[in-house]
Amino acid sequence: MTYGNAFVMLTLTTLFWGGNTVAGRLAVGEVSPMMVVFLRWVLVAGILVPLCWTRMRADWDVMRPYLPRMILMAAFGFVGFNSLFYIAATQTTAVNLGIIQGSMPIIVLIGSVIFFGTKVRILQVLGILLTLVGVTMIAAQGSLEVLMSLAVNPGDGYMLLSCLLYSSYALALRNRPKVSGLTFFAVLSAISVVASVPGLIFEVSTGTAQWPTFDGWLVVLYIAVFPSCLSQIFFMRGVDLIGPARAGVFVNLVPIFAAVLAVSILSEPFKWHHGIALVLVLGGIWLSERKADPAA
């Protein structure tokens, strides 16, 4: 009832991703960004590869023809997205980051139409637009003045590129090898360890690498188990059940969950625009799911 329910799978996915935003804030001063990217995949691979080794060997002949694609998916969707996100965060505002991140469902939908010929329903388009309004309200903090005063800088370009990378990963999931999601993800996690090494080397060479403190290890463990491991498995399952275009709509829940968790964990204030945005996002998802075509 849970693993077969796309709504549950994708809602939990975005909840864990929202928690990753809070974890990222808690990591400041406790562990360096590229160190987080590297350690998260070392931990995930260290757990999943031994558990799935027998199955990985049995399914290797099925996965081998997809290996080049899987390398790109891990490098772009897992390592590239997070690395560029950290770079963007040092060069642009949180308002810009929030608005640009809300573009992922649109990118996924456009990609689904171009590459897979997905039929777009009017309710689906309205749902996506409604969720984008909610995301924009969160990003602009409910202020039109804040929204209109945005400035373009290189960080915005990095963030948009990171969204393109993860959207391409989401689209590629549609034609992944016909093996279990856990086995597939175990292989991707191992690839991600290797793909994250260059970023770590760069951080070490520039003298900005920081080994985790005790609190830093707690953050890394959370990121490894929930946003890095369970959320990816759940997201793949959601795409399997309803397709990348409809699954992409749920990404708009990430800033909502991030705001709620920030209030409860970081004691940040909950304002009126948070409540309105939550209603808009949930309403948008409801519209996009209504009378959906299972083949979409």
C-alpha cells in the first residue's frame, strides 16, 4: 500500500529533500560542501553495495549495456546537481535559488513532451502553474517588491544548470534497465563515489576542505540515509508508477517542506505566505493528478 502508492513515495521523497535544505544550513562550519558530497555517497555505497552484491552480479548482464548512461546519470543527477547547488549558493541569493529550483517540473515536462511525446493535459499545465505560483511566493517571501528587485548573476546560471542536470536524470529514469530500483541505485551510488572525487580534490587543493566535526557527522549521516538513499529509491519508484512529467510536479513540495522544517528545527518564523504557498502547491498537485492518464 505504501511502495505501490506514487503519492506517498513522492511526498516522502520531497520531505527528505526539504530536510536536506535544513541539513545543509546545519552543516555550515561543521563540514565543507564537497566533503559532504563525497562522504554521503561513500556511506550509501558502503551500505547498499554489500547488501545488493549478489543481485548486482545476477543483473549485471542486463545493466552492462546501460553502463555509459548510468555513469552520466550518477555524475549529473547525483554529484553534479549537488555540487552546482553549493557553488550557486555562494554567488546568488536564496530568493533566486528558490525560484529557479521551482523550474524543474517545467523542464521535466518539456523534456517529456520532446523526447517521449507525453501528452499534456490542460489540468496538468494549470497544476504546474499553480505550484510555481506557490514556490515563487515562498522564494519572494510574500513580497512583490522582493520579487521585482531580483538581480541576475553567475550563481543563477549555475543553479539553472543544476536543475537541468537533475531534470535530465529524472527523464533518463524512464528508460533505465529493467532491474530492481535498489540494485540500480546501488550501482549508481558506487559510480557517484568516483564521480565526487574530483570535487573533493579541488577542495583539498584550495585549502577549503573541512573534515566533519561531531555535529557534522550527524548531518552527513542524515543526508546519506534520507536525501541520498531513501529519497532516490522512492523517487525512482514514483517515476515508475506515474512517469517523469507527473512525478516532477511533486518537486515543488521541497521548498514547502523546507520552510516547515526550518520553523520546527531552526525556529525560523512561519509567515502568512508560507500557509498560502502550501495551499497552492498541494492544490496544484491535486489538479495535475486529477483524471490522469496512466500512460503519461
